[in-house]
Amino acid sequence: MTKPVIIVDLDDCLIPDGSAARAAIAAVLGELSITPDDRAVDTVLAAARREWRENRLLTHREVERVASWEALWADFHELPMPPEVVKALVGNDVRAWRLALDDLGSGADATKAALAFRTARQALVRPFPGVESALDLLRGRHELWLATDGCRSLQRAKIQLSGLADRFARVFVSGEVGHPKGTAGFTDAVRAALVDGRTVCLVAGDSTTTDLLLAETGGWPFVQITEELRFADVPACCRCP
């Protein structure tokens, strides 16, 4: 018997993203003897955003949904993009840290800071409490699919680091699909995989834009993950018999 499908978001649904980026930045600042308060962290994030957005080659489908804080630890070297795009993106992290350190009045080594951030950020790829047990409970009666925005190298690295990879029968990454999540093209790719009578039970995600639009364009029920409703509560939202 074919199991119904539950489609799950990754960042800030199963694993922390924004908060983890802030924590990793604070850790690096502390290592550099810079007071890691909110102002300093915001300064780094602003510099990262400035460097990322000034890159004119960000329109490539592989990286168009990569956030500036994600670009601080994404690996662009092996992505299937034209060499000029790869060349423009590699080194973004060091350039962003140099801007940030200058803004903070620090002469610290930007390359050292960039490497330290990658190490700290990788260590913070941990599932939210209750995620693993909730996924295991859901996959007893469902087939679990993951749908996430970003470039393949970073998103698939996160999935592996999280220890959750073996829970998902299918993974859809916008960089691989060629369309951002929430667009008709992304939904069409997901719908095309619903073979052998598969149906979608629900879509679970934190975003009222990308995740909600995926559900709406597919005509599927949506469960929003919030501070009040964590992914651990999702099994209670299922209405499958």
C-alpha cells in the first residue's frame, strides 16, 4: 500500500538557521576578542548582506535562494555553474568578514574569521528538540519528503550534518530543481514525483511565503511551524486514518 506523503521544510523547521548563524558569529567574535553583543553580530550580518547583494551574478538559479548568512559557509566550488559565476562567489566569506571587521574597527585576520565561522556553524547543525522522534512517528504511516531552498552543496551538507538524511525518501533543493520553492515550477517538480497513487497529507514549514505557497500551489494542507507550534507537534496535525 502506498503511504501518503508529508513534505517538510528544513531551515528553522527541523534545524535552526538564523539563530544558529547569530550564535556562530558571536562565537567567532569572542575568539577574536571582540565583544559578541547583538550590535556586533548585527554588524557582521549587515556586512555579509552588503557583500552578497553587491554580487551581480546572484541571479543564477543555483544560488538565487542562498541567504547572505548562508553564503558565509556555503561551498561554491563544485556547483554546476559557469566558471565566471563560481569565480565571483568563491571567497565571498572572506570578503564579507573583512568588511565586517573593518566596520567593527578590528584588524583581525578575515581568513581566520571565515574559517572559524564555518567550523562553529557546522557544529550547530542539530535538530530541534523532538524533531527526530516526530519524524520517526510520522514515517510509520507516511513517506517523508524534504523541500528546501538554497544551493545543493549547502542544503545537502546540512541534511547530512543533522543526522536526518535517512528519514527522507525524496529531497528537493531549489538549486537542483531550477525553481525557487513556492513557485509553480518547484511545485510541478514535486507533483511529478507523486507517482503510483501517492498523495500529499500535509506540508510543514515555518515560512508563510515559500512553504505556504508550496502548499497552496499544490492544493495541499499546510501546517506552520512557529514558536508555539514546533515540528515535534506536527504528528497531532495529521488527519490520516
